Amino acid sequence: MTQSNSSPRHYEVSGLHCASCARSVEKGLATLDGVDACQLDFTSARLRLEGSIDADEVMERIRALGYGARALGPDGSPASGASSEPEEEEEGTPSYFRYLARNRQTWPALAGAVLLLPGLIFHEILHWEALWIELPALLALVLAGAPVVRSGWRGVRINREFNIQALITIAVLGALVIGAWVEAGMVVVLFAIGESLEGYVAVRARSAIRGLAATAPDVATRIRRGEDAEASAETVVPVGDLVPGDTILVRPGERIPMDGAVVSGRSTVDQAALTGESIPLEKGEGSHVLAGSVNGEGALEVKVLRLASETTLHRMIRMVEEAKSQRAPVERFIDRFARVYTPAVVVLAVLVAVVPTVLFGAPFWNPDPDTFGWFYRALALLVVACPCALVISVPASVVSAISNAARSGVLVKGGAHMEALAKVKAVAFDKTGTLTEGALTVVGVRSVTCPEPEEGAPMEPCEPCDDLLALAAAVEARSEHPIGRAVTLAARHRLLEARIPTATDHQALTGRGITASMGGRPVTIGSQRHMDLYLPREGRHRRDVEEDAREGRTSVVVEMEGRFLGTITLTDVPRETAAEAVHELQDMGIATVLLSGDSAGAARVLGERVGIEEVQAELLPLDKVRAIEEIRTRLGSVAMVGDGINDAPALAASDVGIAVGGDLGGTDQAREAAAVTLMGSDLRLLPRAIRLARATMRTVHVNVGFAIGIKLVFLALILAGMGTMWMAVLADVGATIIVTLYGMRLLRWGKETPPSATA
């Protein structure tokens, strides 16, 4: 199996049981010729490798380091024909003790723990000395220590580095030299159990995402239509057999198996697992539905829109898996620190063993059972200095937080973005489609040839107005902008399809509107900015537009070759959760700003409705970028929230870009430019995400401080001759357990934390 191309390749690595193992594989692969970059996420066991290198060589190096691997396809499934050494899949999330019992890699450590019991009781507590006590400890040392020694040796031989396992190996060999067999056995057994806990963290994190994947059924009921009802057939097929265009039946209470559009039926659909929206949504003909959501009381016929591997659910899972490998700055710092720290500890241990003896005549060996010589203290220093707790302190927290966010309908693209989200001081919102529903509705059409209605009389549709709407629909026919969709939908509702002329040469006018050619004559639908630039300063069109703006409505003008033809008035409504989300942000001390390309009047009215005082209107996409830079200078770190292609530059320019409507709403450009995606339309997910990010960084800081603090305390005890080797490893394992469990609390964050809590 040879493969020599520079496109990224993906592998699943088996046998990883700690974050240090993942770093060892990364370093071992990075030294191969042809590898440009590689990144292995410990929690997902997914390796991403870039470069021009034979896949066989990659597999061989991974096996040489003591692990297994299999190639994966772009969608994360095993590649066709790939050699496979997969990990055993866990059904659900086992308890820690079940995990120990079912994981073969932990069996030597468990056996060693049993064999150490006589030594712990009789040697360490009762202080008995006998061969029958020490021999089981020696056997425990061999069983539990062999994997540790092999890993340490491979790190030195292949990677040319002292890893954590190498430190433990040196300490254990030293303990054997001085006859401390029981302590040596305790060191390796406790260390192995500590590593197993790190493995359990990865299983828990993986399970959180696999639980999301399990929400979509594996089969679907496909409908094949015949010439009559009797010729139609319903067949249960695997979702992998479905293609876009197929029609499937979703019965009441069933989970929807594929992304699609409803072609028949009405029901409510609960998509809380994907978008975080707690209230089921009404779905009818033309509505989009998502794989993994739960159908309510009515049967639905759904037209499949995407392959099973490209559903919103599977895209979410891929994004989360990729996000977990994107390390936060604090995590990258700790990685760099650990690479320097480990060899420095070896040098320090040598100095501790030699300097007091040479310069001050202090005892090198233990002078008696109750007094520790400096050689023993150096060995204990190697053990307590192992950076296990420090290395796991950050990923345990960040990965748990990313998994939690994904379950609530928020996709964070990596630890760096989680850290940036925690620092946000201001949030800038786009208007249409972000703070509003984005479902603009045409509420008025006024042709210049339409007579003025009498004062107080409603404006009724007329032939000139219908002609104007049909003309506008021709120009907007290819537009994906909410205004364009609203105009074409209004023309269909008025049954004007037959009157819509043919338009060519459609062209978007950035920040101003859209133009097309009609019989060789340009027709433009423009914003107020376009009107100011190209139409007379006085006239009925200006009065109409300004009146609409004062009322908070949006108006566009229709003109042909500079001649005003009329106006179309549209209205939008704020999202139900917009005002609540804005108030939550303000209560958290975060400033809110509205950046809109709409008229000043429409933007101001919306700002008043949702509670945003600072409003900047009539902005082009590049104006929004400049506004983001000005807000950053004035207020600090700024997040931009948007949903459209015109928001992409501002999303990219902000410290944290946040795209709204990642299910089947929003645009690909916005999602690509954003660091965070809100899968649903509930804007309350935004303050929740920021609170989660803040809680995550607080947890990280507590974990790092605790891991370093406990090391310093036991280092002082050891140098003072008051600490033993088994106390040192117990401190290391204990610190690892504490920071891991404290970080894993974030998996449940929000379940016990009220949404309104300012975390």
C-alpha cells in the first residue's frame, strides 16, 4: 500500500493511553523524510499527516513506536483496503473500573496492584523484611513496568528524547540498585494506573461525540413512486444507499435519517440535539429537516438533499474532531515547556545526587532505613517531576468543553478559539439574518406610475405595481440574498411568473444591490446608498424610502438607466431570542454593537427593539472590517456575529468570528470564516458559549496552578529527606487524577449551572 502525495491523510492510531504517547508518535513521524506536518489528537486518536511519503513507511514507524494504526478516508471511515488494527469499540461510556477491566492494556497494572498488596501491608506499613514479601513486588514490577520501559527505550532510540516513561525507567532502575523493590513496584503500578486514567478521559470525550453520531438511524424507509398507488413501494435501506433526490418516509416518533426538504406532510421536529433549540419546530412542505432530529406527531415525506457522509450531523462531528486537535496557546506553551522540562529534570537529578556528596560530604546511599541518601532523593525527584498532571491539565479541560459545546449546538473550531472566546469584551452583530429572522417579507410595492392613494387609504395592488414586482423578480432571480428571495417569493405568491421577463448578465453591486440586463438595458435594484449615489436628491422615491426607514422597514429602489421606476418595501422581525441574548451579554459586562448595511432608520429601530444602543448603519463589507478594528481599539477583544457572505470579511477580521445558522441556514463563506458556529437560530447559545469558555479557562488556570504547586510541595519534602518514592508517584498520580476529574466536570457544565449564571 504505497501512497506518495502531498494531500493531507488521516489515520486512527490504537494503543494510546496518555497524552505523552500522542506526543511521542508526533515526534517520531516528524523526523521522517517527506513529512511536512503531523498532528495527533490523543482524545480522538486521529492523526492528520501532510507530506509526500509512503503510507507503508508511516505505518512502520507507528508500529516501531509500539502502536497500531489504520488509514481513514476523508469522511473518517476506514479507507478501502487499509490494513486495520482498530481499537475495540466501547458500548456507551463505561465506568472507570469497567474500563480498567475491559482494557487489555491495563491488565498488567491491575495484576501488579494485586501482587503489591503484601508489600504495601507488610513492608511499608508493618516494616517487615522478608523475601516472600519482596518477590511478589518484583513480579509486579516486571508485569507493570515492561510496557513503561519499552516506551521509554523507544523514545530514546527513535525520537532521541527523554520522555516521561524514560524518567520512570531511570528511577525504577535506581531503586532496584539500592534494593527498594517494593517501592519500585509501587512506582510503576501507580504510574500505569495514572496513564489508564488519561486513557479513560479520551474514551469519555470520544463517547460524547459518538453519542451525537448515534442520534441518526442507520436505515431509512425509501419510497419508490409508481404509476399508481399500488405500484408504489416502501423499502427499508441503509442510509449509505440513499442519494440526493430520493424520497424517504419518516413516521411519527422516528428519528430523521437524512438531511432533506419536506415534500409532503406536516409535523413538529425536535432538533435540540443538533441546534440546541429546546422547542420543537413546525415543519411543512418546503421546510428543511436535519438528520438526527426527532419527528413529532405527523408523518413526513422528505426529499434527500445530501449523502449520508455529508449531513449536517456528520459535518458537525468532523468539525469537532478537527477542533480537538487545534491546541490552545496555553496548551502549546505547556507542550514546549514539557519538551525542555523533562531533560532538565534529568540534569537536576544528577546534580542532586552528586553535588551534596562531593561538596559537603553528605551520604550518597541511604545510611539507615530511616534516613534517605542523596541518590535516593534524586530518584524520588525524577518521579515527582514527571509532568503527567501538567500535560493533561489543559487538554482534559478544553476537549471536555468543546464536546459540551457541540452537544448544545455550538461548534468551536479549536482550543485557541475557546481561549479567545473567553477574552471577548465586545460583540458586534449583523442585522438581517442574525438579529432578525432573515425571512424578509414584501409588504409594499409602489410604482412611479401608480396613482397616490387618498390620505389614510391603504395601498392596493395594481397593474403597474405588479409589473414592477415582476421586473424586480427577474433581476433577483439568481440572488441568494434575503431581499432577493423575498422579492421572487412575493412574485410567485401574486401569481406573476408568466409576467417575469428574461434577464441576463446578473451582477451583484457590493453593498448597493444587484443589476441585470433587460433587453440590453440595465435594471438595478438598489439600497438607500445606491439611491443617494445615482438618483436625484429630491422626489417621491426619497420621501417613500425615508418614511419606511423611520418606521423600521427596509426599502429598495428599482431604476432603469438612472430613471426611477418605484420602490419595494420589506420588513423583517427580530429573532425571538435576540433581546434576551443581548441583555445576557450586557449583564456579563460585554458591550454590544449593531453593524448593518441597512438604512440608519431601520437599523436604529431594530437596535431599540433588542436593546443595542450603539448602531452603525449603511456599512459596506469593508466598512464593517474598519468598524471591527475601531471597536477592538476602543473596547478590546471583539467577536463578530453574522450569517451572510457579506459578513465573511468582518468575521475573519474579528478576534472570534461567530456564524449563525449552521444547520441549513447561513452561508458556507460565513461558516468558513468563522471560528464558532451556532447550529441553530437561538442566539442565547452565544452567551452560554462565552460563559462556557470563561469557565474553561478558569478550570485550565486552576489545573495548571495545582499541578505545579503540588510538584513544588513534594519537591521540597524530598529534598528535605521527608519524602519517599512511592509518595512521589502517589503525588503525581493523585495530581493527574484531580486535574483530570476537575477538567472533565466541563462535560456536564450547564446541566447543573443555570443558564443565567454568569460563569
